[in-house]
Amino acid sequence: MIRLDKYLADMGEGTRQEVKKYIRQGRILIDGMPVKKPEYKVDEARQRVTLDGRDIGYSRFEYYMLNKPAGVVSATEDAADRTVVELIAGRKRKDLFPVGRLDKDTEGLLLITNDGALAHRLLSPKSHVDKCYYARVQGLVTEEDVKKFLAGVDIGTAKQPERTAPGRLQILDADESSGVSRIRLVIQEGKYHQVKRMFAAVGKKVCYLRRESMGSLVLDAGLKPGEYRKLTDEELRELRDL
Ligand code: URA
């Protein structure tokens, strides 16, 4: 059960003050009957709420898979840049946030939701959730690097060492003529600029980075950078089972 004014505000129909006005104006019907009390408790699972005759269904949680484009920040608000949440044009909830962060110039899979408990589980170091990245790297990545990543590399400073947990590095190709390598890297941590700092630790520079999966959730190949879709029921079930 949820207060009528909160129900409408949660669904993006206006601020709490605005929706209270609509309610008092008699524009809201519940199961066909006008309700003029903002504090009225709606049974969101059973009752039908309309505003000016338009159905307003309630969704407590929303889950979107976004292919984050470069140039957009992983935040809910930003004074200077567009945010990943602003890209979800079809969103109803106002409390959506990205699960973890990708750098401004990184592309790829980002889960956008308002389910704090799920986000917490996915991000908790205790959960050991695999994150798989594809990268183009300036420099020839070697089997030596693969071994170093597996042992964990120091991405800290001279004053403050910071060793990563093991990362599984796969060399897709290392092109001698261009000096560029293409790799996949699976890590379970999410330290600041982690992939870039891991390559910097072995003397190489990431020039393109894309996240391809997070736990069971795999970036839909049909989504171009900037596009998104809702998670399927199965994707959600699998994420919850992680
Ligand atoms: N590692 C990075 O360096 N950047 C990202 O955006 C994600 C992982």
C-alpha cells in the first residue's frame, strides 16, 4: 500500500506538490471513482489509477541495460555533462542510478535501476562478480602480462602500493605493425580506473575500453552505444541468483 501522492510522484507525474493539486482537482480516479485525498492508501497491486483518464501503472523497481556511449558520465546528475540516467528516455522512476561506474570515455554494459539491494550485492567485493572488458591497448600485450595479471599487479603509487586481485587476461591479437593489441580481461574488483591502471602497471595504454558483461548479464549485441532496453525476466532472475 502506498500513499496516492507518492504513487503519482514516484511515477514521474509531477512533484509531490503538483500531484496533490491534481488529486484535489478530482483528476485522479481509482477503480473509476474520484479520490481527492493525497493520503489515500492505494493497493498498487490491485487498484487501477488514472490521471485525466490515462492509466498510471505502478512500478516499484525498474531495470535497464544501457550500452553506455563515450562522453556521458556514470552519475545521476552532473552540472557539465549528460548522465547515463538521462539517456533512459522511457524511465518512470526518478530514483534510478547506475550500478557502478564506467569512465566517461568507456563504453558498454551498465545496469541502471533503483533496486539498491541488488546493486549492493552486485558491487560488494564479497560477491566476486566477474566483469568482462574488451580493450584495445597501445603496446604489444604478452604472455608475461597474462601471468602478471593472474598474480595481481600493483596499481598504487610508490608511497602507497595497491595490489589488485587476480585478473584473467586473454590476448585476442597483438599486431606488430600497428603496435596495438586487442584483449579481453575479466576482473572481479571495481577500483577507480582499474583496467587502465592495470595496463599502465605493465607499461601499456588502454586506448578503447568497453564492458561486455557483469555476472550473468551480457551486453545485448543489438544495442548501439547510447541505446538501452529493459532487462528480461530471465536476465533479472539470473542476476538475483548470483
Ligand atoms: N576500468 C577502467 O579503467 N575504466 C572503466 O571505465 C572501467 C574499468
